[in-house]
Amino acid sequence: MSKMGSFIVVKFGGSNFKNFQGYCEVIAKIKEILEFEKGKTLVLVVSAAYGITDRLFNAVNNFQNIDVRTFLRELYDLHSSLLSMSNDGNSHQITEELKDLENKVFELEKIFDAVKLLHKVPDFAKDLIISYGERLNAYVLQKLLQKEGLDFELKMPEEWIITDGKFGTASVLLEPTKDMIEKRLDYWKNKHSIVPGFYGVSKEGDVTLLGRGGSDYTATVLAYALDASYVVLFKDVNGFLSGDPKIVENPILLEKLSYDELEELSYFGAKIVHSNAVEPLKNRSIPLYVCSFSGNFSLSNCTVVSNEKHLSEQCVKSVSFTDDVAVVQFFGANLGRVPGVLGEISKSMAQSGLNIKFVITSQTAINLIVSKKDLPEVMRVAETLRLREVERISYRTDKALVAVVGYGLLDTHGIAAKVFYQKVR
Ligand code: ASP
Ligand code: MG
């Protein structure tokens, strides 16, 4: 191991929590890790049970058309059945646990009642409601671990993960978060912890989600704040592959990736690791292991992501793509020659809080690549710009972006030729 920090952060995702059997396998895996890393303190980050985040999104978006009571009953039944299945005969204990769960679901019911009165869901209520998937699951797993004699303390992100307050897709403010955690480092050291992933709180105290797949990000933020030895993300694939197995035939399992390579792949659509999750690790050179859940636990079977820039033989490590792109085109006869046009365009987009993913310019066109969801707003801002050099603005949504990523690409000849040759064959 590159350093001797005493924390290990391990994240389990929704696909690990499909049914009671899944929870048993997670517990077995935790036992294995505890055995493998004797003396270290474990921090578990969990996402919601399988499919629950989607169902919560659906409930919030359709709260006027669904029977909220029935939905909440199902949520309660699903989580309580897991506790009942592992009932160890301690009836007092199980009654307490079911009461706790009931209270949590009741909190949720009150939020839905408020939303119904308002006839709309404010952003802060939406994020709060959706965070319950993680809250319920972390609670259940903690109790199941307890029944196995494993003592993990439930620690809630609202006490120390501080975000920029952007609802739905917040970024974590790393330094304030680290300060909060460092203030109580002993509290973290004394016991193994279990933490619901996927959310933090703004400075104003509102719950803010970290974007889909955000538990990865919670895990790496915690690793940063605790200066952990390493982070493990368990996935339902073998590790990081050279391409999406749903599209690419027989992709290869990558042994190593650099932080930058992983960031690029995630930015350009590889869904396997949250795109913000790398940055916290980079700052402290904490290795990340992307591991398959099946088989025995061994770090050597995982993809390790670290500082090391490794030039592989074929140079290209992996390919990812996204079709969440809209191309906004500014046409004008002289665009390539006049300085400052792109600057004006990007300044106005930034002032409206719009992110530009990518830019391609030429003599007669400036093309902004933006997320499809931002297209209407980008077009609105573009139309108000009135730049002398721009004669016409239009857009296209029938494109996708393919990213070919690998350290050393810029200094290796013939890659583009191979990529395009494969494409036309
Ligand atoms: N449960 C959340 C989601 O499905 C967060 C996560 O899985 O990491 O997006
Ligand atoms: Mg998930």
C-alpha cells in the first residue's frame, strides 16, 4: 500500500442490494475485508436498495397522480421485510427496529403532505425525499450487521458533508467538509462507520443530492477527509473495461488507470464511476479500486486508479461515449479570424450558469457542445447575444460524442486512423 492511513472506505451500490441474499453477500464481503485488513477502521458507504432511487424520483415527479400512501407502504414493507428475515428471535429488538423504520417513513409522508398542499415540489423537498432511499438502506444494513455481531456506527452526512447547494447535482466543498470531519476524528476512529451516500447539505442546511451514482462521490470525499489508505467501489462488472460490454464485444479488463484517464472517461459518459469522484482522491493520492463483487475479495483482481501514468502497449485504454449532447452552431463568414467572439459567447453562457462541455471552431462556425437538457436555455441566451460576426444560429441533437482515452495519445501516431478505420469497416 502506498501509505499507512488507518481508514479504508468501501462503497456498495444498488446492484448489491437486490434481495435478502444480496445483503447476506454484502455482509460476508465485509467480514472478508475486516479479516484482510485487521486493525484498520472501515467506513462503509451505501446507496439505496436496488431500483429505489428510480422509484423515489418517479414518486416525486408524479406525486399528484400516484397513491403516495401505497408507495410509502411498499417502501416500508421492502425494508422491514429484510429486518424480519434476519430475525434472531430478539422480539424486543425487532419491534424497536420496525418502529424506527416506521418513523422514517412517517417523516417522508409528512414531506409528501406538505408538497401536496403546495401543489408543486420545491427543489429542496425533492432532494430531501430522494435521499431517503440511502437513509433507509444504511439503517437496515447497520441493523443486519449488528445481528452478525458487527458493530458499525451510523453516521449521517448532514452533519459534515458540505455542498455548494446546487440541488440535484451538488458538488462537495472539500475543505469545509474535511474541517468538519477532522474536528471529530476520534469519533471516526473509535468505531467502524456506515454512511448513507448520495447527499450532503448546503451551507444553508438544505439536503442536496450529488447527482446520479453519487455514492461513489460520497466515498471518495470521505476518503479525502479521513486521508484513507484506499477506496473500494464494488460494481456489478469485473472492474473498469476497455469499453461498455453492452456495445463492445469482449472488452478487456484494465489493470490500471490514471486519475486523469478515469476522469476523462467518466466525463465523456462512462457510467461506472461518478465523474466528480476522482478529484478528491487526486488531491491526496489515494488509490481507488474498482472491483467486481463476485469471487473472493482481492485487490489484485480490481482495476486500480492512481497517480501513476502508465503507457500501455496499445496506448488507448478505453472508449466511452455519450449521446447527451446538443451542438449549438454559430455561423458567420469571418468567425475564425475575429478575436473575442468565442469569449463573448462563453462569457454570456457562464453568466447564465450554463456549462459548455466542448467547443469546435473553424473559419465559418463556432460549435458549442452542451448537455441536451441545457439546449433551450443555451439557445435563448444565444439569440439574445446579437454579435455582429454571427449571421445565423442553429442546433443539432442527432449526434453523439465518442471519447478515446489513454495516456500518451498525443505523442502516438496512427490512433485516429485506426479508430476511423474500425468505424468504416
Ligand atoms: N442511489 C443513487 C442513484 O441511484 C446513488 C447511487 O447509487 O450511488 O443514483
Ligand atoms: Mg444506485
